[in-house]
Amino acid sequence: MALGLATESSGGDFLPILKFDARAGRFFRRDREGMENKEVDITKTFKAVVDLENIEVGYINFATGGAPDFVLVPLGDPMPQKPSDGHKQGFRIVCKLGSECGGDLREFSSCAKVVIRGIDALHEAYLAGEKQNPGKLPVIVLKDTVPITTEGKQKSTNYQPVFEIVSWVPRPKDMQPQPRGKVASPSVAPPSTGSTQVAPPAPKAEMADAEDFG
């Protein structure tokens, strides 16, 4: 199923952030150094196991002046009510980076439409391969970025990530699902995005990945 993106704010434990900059088509790992955040470009080495089994969708407000406000539910549950005009449809996923780009657990979330389209296609690929890989999670890489230009008062170009599933591995021991706050109040069933893009799974190098993410 696609993400279905067209009330209580969740809390829970915070994880370090993984960020995709749609304006530049780059992946960044946000590290905390003292009292400051440092963004490290990991685009060329990006590889991660992603917990698509527990992806959350709903509404996010990144413009709060502090920590983002998440109003999310597990994918498949009715969408929550939109709490404010500042909240936009988005998703949140827990990832574990490969050893070359950090090796730790990260939280990946976005409201950018081009990023949602990329995750939509990735989720379709995940569903196509999960029955052949029971109990496992996909390992993904950034295969490409596609420029998407929009017309309006100001012409702008953003980059849609194209993900590829390169292998499947057992769930890492440190990547067990944990509650991340209260479940948002349901509203209505999610509308379809109409996404038809599919990034087909390409299982390979499974043994190496299992060692890397184990």
C-alpha cells in the first residue's frame, strides 16, 4: 500500500536525525557536538536498514521554533486530524545507518512531497519483497535523484530520491520497535496518493549486509 498522504502530539525517545535536503538532493547526518548541531554529508556512502514495517504517517510541524511536533499513526490506521495550518502531511521512519556513514540508529522524517514520493515507491518495493524475506528488513541505498521543477510565482527545482533495496537482513538487535509517544486520534481513512512508481528490490550481498547491520 502507498503511504496515503494528500490528537495528540507524540513524544517518546528522541533519536539523532537523518535528513534528506530536497533542494540539494543530498543526505545529511545531524550530529550533536557540544551545544551545536553539525550536519555531515553522507550522500555518497548512504546505506541503511529501514524499519518500513513500523513506518508512521500523519502530520508534522517543523516550524515550531523548537522540536518538531509529530501527530502520527502507524501506516494502515485512519489518518489523524490535522491540528493546525502549520502541520503538513509527512512520515517518520527509524533507520540504522551502515558503518561507512555512521552505523547508528536515526530518525528520518519529512513533509516534502518529492521525498514522500520516493518513500512511496520504496514502500511498494518493500511490500513486493517482504513475503520472500520473512522476519527481515530491507537494506537501501540512494540509487539516484530526479529533478522535479514546479511552476508558480517562483520557479523551483527539488530532487526526488530514488531508493533501491539491495538486500534483506534480520532485524538488528538494537532496532527493536519501541513506543514513540501517544497514538494520535483517528479522523478519516487516508486518501490514495495514486503513486505508480516502484523501485524494484535487488537482493544481493546479503551476508555482508547482515554482518554490517547485525
